[in-house]
Amino acid sequence: MPNLTNHTSSLAFCTALALSFGMTAQTATAAETPSTLAIKDVSAFAENTVGFKAGSFILVPIPIENPAIGTGLALAGAYLFKTDKNSDQSFIGLSAFQTNNGSKGYGLAGALSWADNKWKVSALAGEVDVVYDFYIPSTGGRTISLNQEGSMFYLGGKYELKDRFFVGMRLRYLQTSIRFSKPVLPRPLYMELETVSFGPTIEWDYRDDTIYPTSGFHVVIGSMHSTVLNGADREYYKTSIKYDNYFPLFKNAVVATRLTACEASDKTPFFELCSLGGSDNFRGFPFGQFLDQNLLSGQIEFRGRMTKRFGYAVFAGIGGVANGFGSFNSDTTEVAGGIGLRYRLSKGVPLDFAFDVAYNSKGETTTYITIGQRF
């Protein structure tokens, strides 16, 4: 299965990637002339169509439902092509989003795979203006509304050292400014911040499919070291490990699990701390409710198909944040679970429209609308 739809959904969320620095900072045979494809036609794109001129355009609308930034819509357009028969799809595209709480943004993204997938490079440039609630610790859930603006450039590359084992490097430039209604925060808040970050990645990818895995595992270890360019001399780092595993139970049913660990240094700005929901795709809590220097979480999801088009998911998770791995206890532990409905967007490519409802240990209910699986 080619990674066409994987890249399509990545492009659709390229603005979400731009957003992440402020919120976790997370086919018919092409004719001679490029064709325009709707998302339902993506599966018809021929795997053996090779060459930049043989590519195709697609346009992808993405509904948004997120407890942090509200309800809205993202729109992405991309030009897809393959450099050789055995490499993943490459793309160049634009994306923009807006939600009902005033958050908006846009981005330009691209990904290039060549030499039979030995080399992979991705890049992103975007600007966002987001509004979200910041939860003040030890206040019983009180929040203040923050407005964060910023721009980001990201460049990442990886090389396959041996079968499905990759090593890579990432580079990021970030400029952001934050306004808030109340000057009360648990740690120093830099109203304006300009940083440059870099760090290595190690990846093992033994999934049978990158869009809808049914067996295998995927491990990603990444670390970023950041230097503040404006103001006082300041450096910080953040490291995370994600381990996903997939077990087929019976026909059309899969159990997926994710384990996540995260560590951030004590000088890390609040929006780049380890976050339950932001660092691990944990459902049940909005971004900002649980932030700290360390995170541990585990999730499990049962996925099944009712028909060729409709599917379902039942999920649960346990996790928490603390200021040290030795500080985790029952008071730092949160639990959430829920159910979801899936609609297959294409008969040929297993990409789902997902609607999830999560209920957490504090008695709160949240809903999510996304494209693709959470992990």
C-alpha cells in the first residue's frame, strides 16, 4: 500500500502541525496534464505512475472538532507525485484552517521520498493565530484565555540504515508571541519568544500499513534541543518515546496500543511542556489542562468494521504528568475512555473520517472530529 493517503492527511494537517508549536510546542492514472482529484478518488492514483509531470492535484476538506480550539474547517490542496516505483508518494501543498473561537492559520508543506524510500525529507512553513484556555494549576480548574500568534519553519530528514530502521535529524525555527487576560501563570511566561531547535530521531517501522495498520509495531524516539535567540541566554530540551503495537484479533478487528514517555527540561516554556493529549494524542482532556516536565501514558483501542464503509472504535487510556518520573502517583493519574464512529472515505484506501466521544475521570465529555486514526 503506497503512502499516498498518509501524505494527503499529513498535508491536510500541515496547519495543525504549524498549530502544534503553539499548542504542544504535536487515483486515476495521471494524464499528460495533471488532473484534479477529490478525496474519494485518491485510491485510484496508480502506484506505478512515476515522475513529477505525471502527478495529480487533490483538494481535501477537513472538519475540525477539538476541545482546545473549537469547531471549524481546514482545507488542503496538494500536488502528488512519485520519484520512483518503490518510494512513497511525494507532495507539495497548501493548507489553511479557521475555527469558531477565532483560531486560524495557514501553511505550506512538502515531502519528498526517493531511492526506494531510502531517503525522506519533509518541510513546513506556517503562520497561526490561535485562542485557547490555559489551566492554572492548583486552582480547581480555573482557566485564563490566551491568544498565541506565531510563525514556524520546520525541516526534517531521515535515512534508512537497514530494513525499516531510520535515523534522522530535525531543524525548527519558531517565533511566537502570547497575550493573556490575567498575569497569573505558574512559571515565567515569555511574551515574545524566538527559538531555533534541532535534534535527532530514531525510528523502527514494522507496520503492515501506515494508514490503517493491522499488525506490527512502530517506535519513534526524538529529541529537540532549543536555544532562545531573543532576551536572556536560555536553552531547553524535550525528548519523547512513542511505541505503537497492532494485533489482529479476527477478520476486520484490530487491537491498537500506544505507550508514551516524555521529558522536558525545567526551562521549557509552558506551551512546549509534556502535555496529556498534546504529546500523545490522548483523548479526553483539552490541551493545557495537564502540563509538566514529565509524562507517562498508555492507550488501547479496539477497532472494527461493520460494513465496507462504516467502522467503530472503543478506546481507553491512563496517564498523567509530573515534575519528575519519581513523582507519579495516584494523584497525578488521569483516566479517560470512549467510543467512536468511522466512515471510510475511499473503497480502495483505508482512510477514515473519525468522530469520537470521550468521557474522563473528572466527569467531563469531549468530542473530536479528525481524519485517520489517532495512532
